[in-house]
Amino acid sequence: MQRLYDFIRRHPTGVDSFWAVVLLGLSGMSMVAIPKSGMERIAAVPITLGFCLVVALRRRAPEKMLLLAIVMGVAQLVTGFGPGVMNFAMLVIVFTVATVGERWASWLALVCSLCAAGLSKLRWPGEGLRAGWAEETFIVVVLTVPFVLAWVLGDSMRTRRAYFDQLEERAARLEREREAQSKVAVAAERARIARELHDVVAHNVSVMVVQADGAAYVMDAAPDQAKQALETISSTGRQALAEMRRLLGVLRTGDAQESGEYVPQPDVDQIEDLIEQVRQTGLAVDFKIEGTPRPLPSGVELTAYRIVQEALTNTRKHGGPDAGASVRLVYFDDGLGLLVEDDGRGAAHELYEDGGADGAGHGMIGMRERVGMVGGTLDAGPRPGGGFRISALLPLKPAH
């Protein structure tokens, strides 16, 4: 049965042609049974063939078939060839045009549907039948109702079809938008991971380089210090590998918890460990916390940690051999304040901010993007008298 339905859907004109042949056969039998005058017999064949053609090509050219049906109806009125089985084609073409035809053709079909029964009654009043005007009007109304119902049914199917088309178009548009949003989300995630990798690599590798240089310098004179530097290099390298494994695992699986060993993201509590690690490289760092520490949103904590990490990395790389730094964390009622200052060479920092000293200046760009994502503000620039200052305010709730 499904194959039959599929065949019918694939060959609509063939199905319509079959019904046109059936209509032709029934019309032929009715013309044989009912005697006709000379003019009627001459007009019967072309009119009947015309109506059968309307049925056969109704879906291929609905507007043209409507005009052909109107011409055949006018020919019936002129020649006197009375209504018969072949006029069923009018009902079919009215329904078809109301369903799939142009709008002007649909309205024309409705007008013809309202006029057809009245014109037929005027042309063939029914000799020998005595009926009052009320009975005549009732007959016209009864004959008009099937045509109007056919038009209403076709028009409702047109509306339903348009509704389903809108649903399909909307579903396709939503699918495209979902794909676009997925691509944007993937790009944003990759950018976030790129910033994370930059911070991890820039900080930990710089620590390892400083410790390696120190170990090489005191290798012969102070073996114990060299050993301690090598242990620092080892622990720093393991930490960097663990964080990079987490980040690369996100790229591979899309979920940090599914990627090998889970490593939690750094938070504010780990800033003190970070500063202690930096102090071991020879950079003097003064660290103070003001206000009452309390739990913060994970995004704010990660942003604060990365800003301090990046700022101290920049001081170590660009501040000069005798530079010192200070870090202040201030807990406000509505956010977290962060101030990182150093007394190194401010000119180098200006170059770094512009991208000249560090290639593309990704560190400062990453800071601004991180602060922007949590709805905070960042102020970075040279200090009066030398050095560099980074000041950030991170709200507890992102600004809308």
C-alpha cells in the first residue's frame, strides 16, 4: 500500500489523467442515453473533451485550466448543451485553484462558483416545472453550496500548507542559527583556552628559565641551591603539564571532567602559592589582603589569579634585575579589587602593552578580555617615576 501511495505522489498528472478518462467515459454514456439536438451534439464532443482536459492538467497548469473551464462553461450557455457529468470538472478545478493556484485565480474561481448555478438556472429554467421564486432561489443556493464548499476546503488547505511551510522554514532557520551559535561557542571556547595556555606557558616557562639560569650559575659553588632550583623546575613543569593536560583535554573531549586527570581551575586562595613561587625566582613581592575574604564566583577567582600571574610574569620579564612588585587584594561589598604594581622599567611595559616587546601583546589583550567577560574594569599603564601598575575591579555579578 505504501508503494501505491508513493507512486501516486510521484505521478500526480498520471493519476489526474486516469480520472479524466473515467470522466470521459461517464460523460459519453450520459450523452448516448439522453438525445440531443443538432447544435448540442456538435458542441458536446469538444466541450466534454475540454472539461476532461481540465481534470487531466489541473495540477500542472491550474490557472490555465480554470480559464479553459470558464470558456467551456460559456460555450455550454451559448450552444445550449446542458449540464451533465462533465461539469464535475468545474468543482475539481475550483478546489485545485483555491489550493495551489495564484491568488487572483482563486478569487476568480470563487466568483464563478457563486454565479454558475444562477446562470445555469436562467439558461435552463426547466420547462414544464411550475415553481415559485422561493423554490427557484432554494435550488440555486443548493447548487451553489458544493462549489463554495470546494473553494473553502481548497483555501483552508492552502492556509494549512502555508503554515507547514512556515514551520519548516522556521525549523531550518533555527537549525542554521543553532549551528552558527555552536560555531561561535566553539570559537569562544578556543579563544578562552588559548588565553589559558598563554598564561600557563608564559608564567611557568619563565619560572623554569630563571631557575635553570640560577642553577647553572651556582652549580659548582652551591650544589644545594642548584638542587633546590632543579626541584623547583621539576614541580613547576609538572604543574604546567597538569594545567595544559586539562586545557587540551577540553579541546579533545569538550568536557574537562572527561579528560584524563582532572585539575581544578586556579582560584584566589592559590594566589599566595603563586607569589611564593615567584619569590623563589628572586623577585621580591609584597602581598596583602584587605577586607574580609569570602567565596567568590569561579569566573572572578580565575580572572583574579590570571591577572596576578600575568602581571608578575611581565614584571619578571620586562622589569629588570632589581625590580620589585606588590600585590593587593581588596574585598569590597560588591566585588573584588586588584592592584599589582612594580618599580621596574616602565618603558618596556609600554612596549609590551603595545605589542612591541612581546610580539603580539597577547598578555595585556588577554587581561582585558578576561576582565570584560566578568563585567569588570581594567586600568593598566606606567606609574609616575617608573614602573607599571595594573588595577582591576571585578564585580560579584556581571553588568547587564
